[in-house]
Amino acid sequence: MNILIKSATIIDPKSEFHNTTQDVLIENGTISKIANRIKNESNYREIRLENLHVSQGWFDSSVSFGEPGFEERETIKNGLKTAASAGFTAVALNANTNPIIDSNSDITFINTKSYNNAVSLIPIGALTIGSKGLDLAELYDMNSAGAVAFYDYKKPISNPNLMKIALQYASSFDGLVCSFPQENKISGHGVMNENITSTTLGLKGNPSLAEELQVARDLFLLEYTGGKLHIPTISTATSVALIREAKKKKLDVTCSVTIHNLYYTDAAITDFNTNFKVLPPLRTQEDVDALIQGVKDGTIDMVTSDHNPIDIEQKRIEFDHAAYGSIGLETAFGALQTLFTTKKTIDILTKGKNRFNLVQTPINIGNKANITLFNPDTKYIVSKNDIVSKSKNTIFEGEALKGKVYGIISNNKTLLNQ
């Protein structure tokens, strides 16, 4: 692959060309030259786009597709196409398939299906067999096959001894254990945040306490066992405070937050729109403010779209019975840009790689090209007609967002949006 990118503003603090506008020459997938002006002497394909900006390729630490088992929601092929159109060069795939990804052969299947794609698909194996929370899955075997972490997606480990053993065992091969922050006996059948809004709507509430008890428990376990813990998708101010304190103790813990939990509060649920039924639920403005501050000060290590395609039959029903989840890859950039500066947004979208065993590749001469191309200033209204994902369950439908993704250059391939 040979490409000449013309007049691109480079947003990459790890690059010596950060904050400058340059031509970038890519030959055989490697950046061979960066300069103010490069002549196209070899007649390579040129990329000239309005207000073109480039950064290191973006990474999402939590996406769900569907295949195997739920291909009506999404396939791996179209899911990777969706990720590329949204500017992501790598995504970590959750194990919530059918069958659950809980063995060496399952990880091998995922790797085979995603082989030779512009977007790197990083498999996460289930923590327990069948994600049933009873017995540990084949963690070491999955790690040997390429699993980067172990997580029963959206299913908390109720048995604290099982979590203790998982942390101890995974530490023997530097494995990353993920624990969904919810105590089910407290959350009960709650379908949204327990607050004045849930009372007004007559919906069962899921209190912040359910999350915070689980976070506190897991942090105590981590302090006892050692090992590596990742707490995905926290949603409350107290959770931020607990993790901030744990990091002061030098515990090896990271956490993430979803973009929609930064963007919306539970007050947005006024007409029983099931696209707003997400887990963890949307919380209060106080929680949102604390989460945003946690992102800014580094307490929260990464932000995820938590992309979760759900077919229409499971969304166009009563709120109580609808499935949890929203797609989010394609709105990630635009939503983050309404909350943060472009430089901070790019920082957010490129963080978390090291935690999931991905190598960062700055835009410097001699490095492999792993680049996202975008225009940070384009404004648009989110429409289902523009969604590439097979499922259209976006929480951001009708929202005014800012920032257009042009495409990606990665794995010696170029994918540009038409």
C-alpha cells in the first residue's frame, strides 16, 4: 500500500510533528517521509480532504458484535466495517456470543474470522464457563490463543471467592481480569437509575449502591490478591472516588466509562425510549460531572462506546422487557467532541491500548501506519439512515454532534468513507 496524504494536521503528542500541518508519505504500509511538502514522484494515490486531521488509530476497549450466534444483530465482517467507518483501527470484542467465547478454539475462531482486516479485532475471553459465574473458564489456554482479557460481559461475579481465585490465577501469566460493577441482590429488577425520574415514570430503580458495593468489594480483593483488575463502565461519583483512592494505594486497577454515561442523565428517559435502556443505567448530573472530572484527571483510564447491537424485536417493546444496550462506535467521535476539546478527544480515543496489549504507533518516520483521518469541525444530526451497523439502536438518534471521520489507514490497508 502506497499513499501520499496531503496537508494533514497531525494530532499526536507522541509524534515530533504534533500540532503541525504536513504531507505524509506511506510506502508498503510504513511511514517513509513527513514534510511540509512532498512531491508525488511515484504517482501514488493521493488523499486530499477538507480540513484533514490525522492521529494515531483509535481503540475501543468494549464492543459487541453478535457472531457467532446472533448474526441478526451484527456480523464480524460488518462490525469491523462499522468500526473502520467510525475511525477505529482496533477494537476489543466481548464474549457475549452464542456460544460464549470461553475456550482456546473460540478465540481461534474469532481470530480467523477477522484475519487480514484493516481493523484489528482483539478478543476478550469469558471469565467463567458459559459466563455463568460458577467455574473459571480456560483462562491460560485462551490467553495462549490471543485473548487479551477475561470478562463475563455485563454479568457480575457474585461469588467473591471466585473473583479472588481469578485474580490470583491470572496473575501467574499477567492476565487482565475484568469485573462488571453491579451487586445483583441490590440492583434487583431495576431497569433505570433509582431516582425521582424512576419514581415519576413508575419504573423499578437500580440504585448507585449496587455498583459501589461491587467496586469496593473488588478493590478489597485486589488489595489482598495482587494481580491486574479492570472495572468496565463505571457510572457513579462514588465509584470514581473509590478507584481514585485505590490508585493512590498503587493497586493495579484501571476502569472505563461509556460515552453515553458522560453525555446523558436519567432525566433523558421521559418517553420510555428503549434506546436509553443501558447498563449501567444513566445516572444523575452529579454523577456525570464526577465522571467527566475523572476522565480529565486520569482516574478513569479509558472511555468506551460500549457498542452493543440489539435487534429491533428486543428494543421495540415495553421498557421493562427491552434488552439493554446501544450501538455507539459511529457516534463516539462526535459525542466526545461535544464534551471535550479535539485534542482531549483524540487522547481519549487512543488511550487504553497498553492495558490490552496493543502497541502504540506514533505518527513518526519509520513506524507502521496506524492512522485515523478526520475533520473535527463538521456538524451533523445523527440519523438511522447513516448508520452502518446492522442494528440501529443508537441512543444518539436525532442528536447534533460534531466531527466527521474520513477513514483509517491500518494493517497496510486504506479504508475511506464514501
